[in-house]
Amino acid sequence: MFDGNVNEKVIKTDIETESVDSCLDTYETVIGLEVHIELATKTKIFCSCDTSFGGAVNSHTCPVCTGMPGALPVLNKKVVEYAIALGCATNCEINKHCRFDRKNYFYPDNPQNYQISQLYAPICVNGNLVIETEDGEKTIGIHEMHMEEDAGKLIHDEQENMSYVDYNRSGVPLIEVVSEPDMRNAKEVIAYLEKLKMICQYLEISDCKLQEGSMRVDVNLSVRKCGSKRYGTRTEMKNLNSFRAITNAIENEAKRQIRLLENGEEVILETRRWDDIKMESYSMRSKEEAKDYRYFPEPDLVELALEDSLIDNIKEAQPEFADEKRERYIKDFELPEYDAKLLTESKIIAEYFEEVAALCGNPKKASNWFIGEVFRLLKDEQMEPEDIKFTPKYLADIINVVSEGKINLGNAKAVFEEVFRSNVEPLEYMKKHGLMMVSDTGAIEAAVNEVLAECANVVEDYYGGKDRAFGYLVGQVMKKMRGKGDPGKVNEILREKLER
């Protein structure tokens, strides 16, 4: 543990916010991202320790991941396969000969005082992602992807003014995705991150949960006068862990840099920390360059020589991604583009939807239930798609009995809530709670006779040519039967009675 007291200073300038806002249109923001993605391997990158999230402090550790003298790393093959898979999915060139390097720096959460990473020969280079923007499609370049080990986690105790280190995360495998500086605003950044996150989830190489740190974002940002080809001095904001914080940090930092330039001051090449509660950024330290880390080839790991057959097999095993699913849903299922987009944002949701659609034989009705009810309940219960427990057949059964007129829509939705929460068998539940439609002619006739007797004035209105009167009478019969009367039978019997 160490004394966590750090001097921080908020940079303030004289120009007012209103003046900065008036200058925004004359500046262009230039943004590049470094995205750290924790991989969903069972063990760490260089040892056999467990990678699961949330274990007791320092319980997932060994001599290798705590940097003990003489402990040697052994590369996890699955990390290489995951990196190749992501490289193929983002149109990267795969370096068949790549190696690891030592990145030397001294910090309490880095037990070896160096990090095993890749600088000189990363595994993937020269890729791209196509995103949707307000002006149409835009291609964002990917400079490189490299494999590396994660550091530990600092736990700060403000009351004791101390910081403690948990090494459970030390050695967890990462892929760092370094983009080109091709993004110009926060919306483009979020679109890029959402696309990258979706690809990782479809590949099942990471859950990319920002709140758990399995996806962390460093934003490199500079501003320049519109039309200028020369980059401005950039700053880096590290480890942003929500899309809201990323958006706020980008917008705030762009204004801060413009404010400095408009005051005739210089932007300093530095690393900054964003405080999303105070909505301010703080200077942490001057920005390091590669030379500051004294990189050199990792002596304890040999160079990788990737065989063509390994790369080809990984390419062939690539899943159908969201964009491809979306096109298929529109073409084969005749779904609106809006529905198709929502249903494919999560691979888990897409798989559930396809199974329900196949079982009920009606993709459009299945889509309506997912967009209307499944998404609503996920939001209400604050659940992620991977938390879904209900059996797809149960939702298909509900859709079918609604289509057959055996239960009204309101009752069906109530039944599905029970299915969603407890995965109860819906048909048995409906019977047990008396929710199925009543088709018994005698019961319906009795209810119709009671309504006709009680609503003589409305019957007179019906005979007087008022069309709404019939609908009112139907509603009264259904009310008397507590919504369980078969609507077709109710309409038929009521009309017969009136015509007599």
C-alpha cells in the first residue's frame, strides 16, 4: 500500500463559456481511441489463474501474475485465437510473425514493474470499422491491435488516505484496439464503440461490460481550425467507463482546449482524469511517449509464427454478425428496418428471437413481443440480455394462444411477465388462474341476456342506427365475463339476439 495523496489542479482560463460556444463552429475536433478489451478466457494470459470477475481480493493470484522473481510466463493460446478473430472481423491484416515486448513503468498496480505488451510487431494492423453517422456511413481506421496483460486494481480509502492493491486483475488478457484519429465528435465515438462492442459480443470473446472494466476507453483528443491539415496538441483521458462519461469528457475537453487557444495559451501534451460528477477534468501527468517506456523484446517469450491453417479456420468460424442478420431479417422475415436493428444489437436477443419466430411461425408477431414486452421487462428489472432465463417455446406458446383467440392480449402480457421472471409453463399457468377465454355458449348467452336487460336504452340507440351502441354492448358483456369471453362468440351471440 502507498500514500494516495495526489496534487491535482483544475486549469481555468479567462474566456467565458458563451465566447467558447460562439467559436465552436470554427474549430474541428480530432479524436482517436485506445480501447482495452478484457478477453473472456477462463485463465489469465501468462498463467493458469482464474479470470472471473468479483472474487475475494488477491484470491486469483500466483507467482507469475504477482511478479515474483524467477516466475516465467507461458502464453495462453486462446488469447491469440481471440485476437485473430477480432482482427478478421475488423478487416485487419494478421501479422503471421509477431512478438511481445516489455513496457517498463513503475506503479503500485504493476507488480513486475513492467507490462508484457506488443509494440514493434503487433498481431493485427491496418483494419477498419464502418459506422452509421447522421451523414451516412463513415469508415474509421484501425491502426493496430495488440495483446497485453492487464495491471492490478487500486482501491482507494479516502478516510485513511491510503490506497490498496488487488492483483486479481493483474495478468488478465487484454486486446488493445488503437484507432486512427478519424472521429470528429462524441456521436461518432459512441457509434464506433457500440459497433466494436457488438462485434466482440457476437464473437463471444468479451462481454465488454464497461461498468465491470472489461471494456475501458482512453480518448486522445485535439482541436484545430477548420480546414487545417495540421493536428493540434492532443491530450489523453484515461479509463472512461461509461458512454455518458465518454460523451461528457469529449465535449468538455474540446471546449477547454478551444478556450486555451482563444486566450492565446498552449495546449499541453498530458494525461487527464475526467470526473463525471463534477463535470471537470484534471491534469494527472505529462503524456508519456514510447521512448519513456524503454520498450525492448520480451526475453521470456518466443516470437509467434502463426500458421495459415489457424487463421483460415478462425475466419471460417466467424459468426453471422449484426449487419448480416439485419439484412436477412428485412429480406426473409419482412421486418421493418427499425425492428431488425433493435433485434440484432445483442446476439443473445437475436438467437432468442429466431427460435421464438421459428416455433410460432410468425416472425412479425415474435418481433412485436420482443420489442414491446421483452425489452420493457429487461429495462424494468435492470437486466442484461445474458440474464434472460425464460424458455423460447413458452413465449411462442403465448403468441400462438393469443393468435387463436384463447386468451386476450392483456392477460397474455400478464402471463408473460410470470414466464419472464420465473419461467413458469404458460398454458398450465393460464388454466390454473382461469385466464383462458370462455367459449361456452351457455355462459356467453347468460351474460348477453343480462346486459340487454340492464342496458335497454342502449339497445334502443342501436335500433335507432347508432353504430357505437353495439360496441358498447360488447364491452359490457366482456366486462361481465371479466375479459374472458371469446370475442368472436360474444359478437356472434349478441348480434343474433339483437336481430331477433
